Amino acid sequence: MDLNDTPEQAAYRAEVRAWLEQNAVHAPATRGRGDEQEAVAAHRAWQRRLAEAGYVGVTWPAEHGGQGKGPLHQVVVNQEIARAGVPGILDAIGVGMLGPTLIAHGSDEQKQRYLAPMLHGDEVWCQLFSEPAAGSDLAGIQTRARQEPDGSWRLSGQKVWTTNAQFAAYGLLLARTDPDAHKHKGLTMFVVPMDAEGVTIRPLRQISGEPEFNEVFFDDVKLAPDAAVGPVNGGWGVALTTLMFERLTIGAGSEGMGYRADRFAAAIASDPVAAKDPEVRARFGALATELLALRFTGYRLLTAISRGQIPGPEAGMGKITAVNGAIAAGDLIADVLGPEALDPDSEWSYLISFLPGLKSAGGTEEILRNTVGERVLGLPPEPRLDKGVPFSELRAKERQEVAS
Ligand SMILES: Cc1cc2nc3c(=O)[nH]c(=O)nc-3n(C[C@H](O)[C@H](O)[C@H](O)COP(=O)(O)OP(=O)(O)OC[C@H]3O[C@@H](n4cnc5c(N)ncnc54)[C@H](O)[C@@H]3O)c2cc1C
């Protein structure tokens, strides 16, 4: 891949940069501690402003309000947002993962109804996939949806770790609709209004002090007959689309996550003694090398996308490297700045306390390493006890295996 901008990309970059220079004054402070409602309102207004300028949903088709451009244009926007030091959009989960899932699998009515308000941040979305006993093993979900004779659905169960549910208008939810089918087969994806009767949202407070995610309970929630996205009992394929876009959002977005070596270097250089310390310099050199290598892994990912290929396990390795590099940088900055790095008003305290959670979000490190082991290194696959067994018989089969 040619790492320089083409003349067309350079012109686009100049346009984005000029727009950000003019509009950065309207950007909210990077999300952290403080009044959540105010912060969300400011962030929502920022997303709207970016959307009106055409910098949200850059890769979405024009008929759905996007710009119909390629992923490299999205990367240019991410890079320029990072360069300007302003936050990205409020609803990265909706626009980056759930909107593309609706575009790929939703009905014309669903696309017409939901996509434009999502793009502008007027209706924020959340991803209702993980459950207390189904995270890495997502196909093990137990939330049940039963169809009534009139075609409507009744939904009962629990989701957990649901980011943004506290202010989301809608959620995309994976439910079990046929427990007698194999566990990947009897699943269906639904659109759920978060203000429906029977939905209860409880915040979960993270180590950073912020309740950014939630547990969500569904107690006999009624859903309209047209709430299913994609085929009934074909929800696993729909979920795979979301997970592919999740990897892309994290992989192509890592530039925009702000985990750049120069940002960390500036903090270390602010302490002249630490900046000359050989041990600090060696630790910084190691992590800066990792982050630079990550940028080139990202370019390989983009090369695959721009050739119309589906990115492989390098997306997962990119996520592991980005998170571990940023954790190492946070540790180094905490060592250099001392307790002041953890002061609630410090630029670093939120980053340092938020990062450990990212080791789990979007696929845990162990799961991503398993994928690399199996698909890249050709190591023997994990034992899979659940192959070909109806979901309703799985527990009995697991008990038998344990007993023998
Ligand atoms: C900040 C954050 C935001 C999130 N937001 C959302 C959201 O909006 N919506 C949503 O649906 N989910 C969300 N999640 C949940 C996330 O998808 C899950 O945390 C993730 O899938 C892991 O599942 P789990 O937490 O149940 O861990 P588990 O799957 O129970 O794993 C626990 C540990 O066991 C290890 N492990 C599990 N299976 C294996 C195996 N086969 N081999 C080796 N090791 C294994 C894991 O690596 C991990 O270390 C979020 C999580 C975080 C941290």
C-alpha cells in the first residue's frame, strides 16, 4: 500500500482539517468525570454538527444519509479528529456497528425509520448482546423471545455491560427464539425501544467512577411483529455482521482513540528529570515502537478492506496491541507524574482507569489470541463440546462430560 495520500485524499484531508480548525471551539471536553446529562447533550450536539458537515457515516451509502466514500476516507476523518484533539461522535457503537448491521440486514422500513436519527445523534443506540453467562461464548445467550399468534413477540431475560443504555433510544438485541435448535441456529435479532414497558436499566459503576455501562432487564416486553432484523432464527449471521464492524471500528478507529506515542511523549517530556532517565526512555521507546507497528498493521487492514476483502485476525491483534500499548503508557505516566496522574481532574486519570476494561470489550485478549492460534498459526482447535447439540440439551451434555 502507498502510505502517502492520493491527491484526492490529500484534498479531502485539507477540507476536514480546515473544518475542524473552524469548528473545534464547539467540541465538548473529552468525556470523563462530571455531570453526565450535560456531557451527553454537548456530545450529541457535536455529533449533529459533524453529521451536518458530512463527517459521520462517511462509508454509509448516500441513500441512507452517508457519504458513500471508502474506508480510507473514514480513516482520514479519524486521524484529523485525533490530530485536532477533539472527541469523536457520541454514538460510535450505533454509527460504527449497529447502523451498518441494519443497512446489511434490515427491512426498507427499518432503514427508513432508524438510520437518519442515528447518524445525527438524535436517537442513540446500544448493543444488547452480552449476558451474565454469555460474553466470549455469545451464542450461549438465554434471553428468550416467544412469538404470539398475532405475530408480536414477548421478550424476557437479562443483558449486561450495555454501554450507553442509560440514554439510548433503541437497542439491537440478540434473543433465543428456538431453544431446540443448535445454539447458533435458534437466535433472532430485534430492535427494542429502550422506553418500552418492562425494560429496566440499572447502571454499573466502573473503576473510573463513571457508570458508562448497565445491566438491562426485560420482563415480558412486547415487541411489534416487524421488530425482527433479518430472518427469524437467522440472528447469528446478523450478529456476525455487527461483530465484524466492531472489529473494524476498533481497528480502523484506533488512530482516533488518541493512543498515540506523541501524546504520551509530551506528558513525559513535561518532567525534565524523567525525560532524561534511561529507564523511562527505554520503557517509552518500547511502547512507542509497538504503537508505531500497530499503525502499520492498521494499514494492512485497510489495504485488505480497500481491495474488498474481509479483514482477518490482524484486526484482533491490532486491538490487543493498542490496548496493551496504552496501558503500558498509562503505567509509565503514573510512575512519572506520581499520584497527581490519578487526580480526578488530571487528563490521565480517566484513561488509566478506563483502559483495563478495554481488555475485555470487543473480544477478550485470550479469545483473540485463540483466533490467531487457530487461524494464523494452525494450532489445534479448542475442544467444542456444544457442536451439533440442541441448546436445550447442552447443560445435560456438559454435566455428562464433567462426570466422565
Ligand atoms: C468497557 C466495556 C464495554 C462493553 N460494552 C458492551 C456493550 O455495549 N454491549 C454488549 O453486548 N457487551 C458489551 N461489553 C461486554 C463484552 O463484549 C464482554 O465483556 C466480552 O465479550 C467478554 O465477555 P465476559 O465479560 O462475559 O467474559 P467471559 O467470556 O466470561 O470471560 C472471562 C475470562 O475468561 C476468558 N475466557 C473465556 N473463554 C475462554 C476460552 N475459550 N479460552 C481462553 N480464555 C477464555 C476470557 O478471556 C476472560 O479473561 C462491554 C465490555 C466492556 C469491558
